[in-house]
Amino acid sequence: MKDQFGIRESLKRLGIEQENSGSSTGVKWLESGESFLSSFSPADGSLIAKVQYTNSETYESIISQAHIAFEKWRLVPAPHRGEIVREIGNALREVKADLGKLVSYEMGKSYQEGLGEVQEMIDICDFAVGLSRQLYGLTMHSERPGHRMYEQWHPLGIIGIISAFNFPVAVWSWNAALAWVCGDVCVWKPSEKAPISGIACQLIVGKIFEKHGMPEGISSLIIGDYKVGQLLSHDNRVPLVSATGSTRMGKLVGQAVGGRLGRSLLELGGNNAIIITENADLDMAIRGALFGAVGTAGQRCTSTRRLIIQEKVYEEVKSRLKSAYSKLVIGNPLDEKNHVGPVIDEEAVNMYLAAIEKVKSEGGKAVVEGGVLTGYGFESGCYVKPAIYEAENHFEIVQHETFAPILYLIKYDTLAEGIALQNGVPQGLSSAIMTTNMRESEAFLSVAGSDCGIANVNIGTSGAEIGGAFGGEKETGGGRESGSDAWKAYMRRQTNTINYSTTLPLAQGIKFDI
């Protein structure tokens, strides 16, 4: 492993060794056979560490331990659970620099973005601490005299979490922090493309639970590919599976969980657009579009894929973007002078190249041509050029999410046409409009406006805060994570009626006398 940026010392401080068992319940690591998963950095191609795959026998042990832990954890008062989550947030503060560096090195996003991801974890812990005293139910009036009605919320049990490589730790924390204060326990399958970041987090939180004398299994980790995800999805003992990833993956998870009448919380693909109107502040619009399109090398579910530009400002926006792209610096994500790091692996590079060929074959024209970077500093083979193509919204490739830094420029005339183009894709995660005109912004946010779960005005499509519920509609899956009332997904609602009278009247005035 090359160590120009001190990654080896960060790994040591995080407790990561060259080989780790890949299945964990609390701080107890379980042996699970001879099969190992190797994690290589897309930054320089170096091996970070090897971890064991979770086999079916180890999975059974983890689920059994998690069930035992749930029976105890659910009895801990919610504010006390919140105090433990508060300590987890403080522990993350102490390792923010090292964990952010690992996230950057293992996934390929810039170090600043790696730090931002850890900050999201800290923020959701803070949010969950407050939430632990606000798991409110409702009280309602009964139609029957001498009766009282209310509803309350109870924890579900074991929460299965399947996370994606692009946010290897933050999205897990969105689910886990809320689930823990709700009284649930979590079994986490991190992406097989970024498992070491997951192990680092498990080491951090496991020590906090152990310090407080909590049972093994409140936080558990399983390592593997889709087969391990299938174990969670088909397991009747896991009442909720929260899955983040592609629409294809989400459909499989949704079908499996739905087939056993379980619950799924799906946060899937995005095909996000920014509408730039003739009344936009173009300096702001270019800045928002630039980060949205090239941040995390275009590998965010909220990355900007399409710019829908009013025809009067189309040529100016195109010219400005071309100039801005020429100033981007591509290289090792741990070097803070670089704007763009690598994509995750060779498979992602091939997908990027195929998308470029496809848009050209459909009639797209290059504004900034793409390509793979080679030579010194790019030895991993995972560095590509952020690219821009003029296209039509109906192009097949434009209708699909390409997880790479490719931006499509699309022209429109009227705002109604622009909104229709924005909505005219199967996905519905994030959207934005750039305008200084109040009527345009309100039309975009109206019932006839954006059909996405997130709709922004004068900011880009990426960079959500944890205070708001995060998720989208249509093929994005309909799930909501993080803030607002997303906590309700991790609990079951119970309606209670108490009769404190001396008679037993029936509802709706029904008479049943003997």
C-alpha cells in the first residue's frame, strides 16, 4: 500500500489490520470459513485489507444473537438509548479525520467529501438523541363514554441494512441511529466494494455498546455479495430491510421482502435534473451544476445527470460549463488540490465508456469529450474524464441512470415544457430549478411541478441535510430515511382503547344483549 497521505496510520488508529474476520456481532468477530473478500483502493489500486465472507452458519449465529439482544435493548428507556447514541456521535467526532480518509481512499470520493460523510454520521446521531425523547403517539376522543383512545409506537425488532458503495458509512448511520433509539437492533451488510469502512464503524460502535454493558448483537455486521443480501431479504425474522442501491437491486429486495409480507425501505436510483431558466443567476447555476455533476465522480444517487436549459441562455450555459470543466483537476482523492477522484472500479469504467458510446449512437454531440486517463497517478485504471453531451430527453441512455460523471444538456422553451422534461424519466429522487423569478420557483414546487421526493430552488440536486426526510418516488422506491418523521418506518403503530366505565358499550352503537 502506498502511503503518501498517511492512510496506513489512519487504518492503524481505526483498528484495521491487514486481515479481519468479516462477520461481527458487537465487538465479537466470528470465523466464517476460508473465503476472503479483498478491498482495493480505486485511488492507487492498492490492497487495503481482506475480510471473510459471511457464510450461512455465521449468519444464523448473528441473527440469533441479534434477536436475544433485541429482547433486552427494547426494554432500555428510549432516552437512555439516546444517550448511548450520543456517545457514538462523540466517538465519531474523535476519529472524523481518520474515518473520512478511509472513506475517501476506499471509495474514491474527495477527502473533503469523506469528511462530510462522517459529519453526516455525527449529525444523525445528534438528531437521534433529540428524537429519543420525541417518539410521540396521539390521543383521540372515543365515541363511547368512559373510554379513552390513544396510539403508541413500539420497536420492530431486527432491522436489515443493505448499503451502497458510494456512501459506505453515512447511509448506514441514517438507518442505524434512528433504529437504535427506536429500540431496534441492526444487522448491516455494507457494499462488497467498500467493506473496510463498515468494519471501522463496527469497531467504533461496538466499543460504546460494550462500555455500557449492552448485549452483543445490537449492532452486527455481515460481509458478502448479493447472496448475503438475499439472506436478509428472505428472512422472516427481519421485519424491515432498508436497501440503498440500484433500481434493479431494489426491485429484487422489494419482491423478496414483500413476498413474506415484510417491510422494505428502498432508496434507489436517481436521474436528477436542474432546470436553468432565463431568469437564473448563472454564476450560481454553473456552480451548482458543476458540483452536482462531478462530485463523487458522478456516483451519488443525487448526482446531476441532466441540465434542462431555457433556449435563450442555452449557449451561454454551455460555454460556461465547458470553461469550468477545463479547470477541473483530477487525481488522488486524498490530495485536496484535486476536484475529482476515481470511479469505484473497472466495472464502473466500462459502464461509463458504454454510456458515452450509446449517447453518440443516439445522436448526442460532445461538448466535453470523455475518456479514460492513463499514466502517472492514474495507474489504478479507475480515473475518467468528466464529460458533457448535448442530448434529447427521450434518448434511451438518458432515461437510465449512469453512475459516472456524464452530464446531458437538454434545451427547452416554456417552463411547462422544462418541468415535463424533468419529470419525463422513470426515476424521481432529486430535482432543482435555478431562477430568481418567484412564479417560476413556485410553479416548480406546486402539485403540477416536480414529481421528485426532493425539489430544490437555487441549490443543486446533491447535498441533502439530515433534518429532512431523504428519498424519492417512482423507481427511486418511495422510501424515506434520515430526518423529519422517517423514524416511523422503524417502529410499529399500536392503537389502544381503555374502558374505565362499568359498562361495555360497543362501537357504532351496536346492541348485543343476552
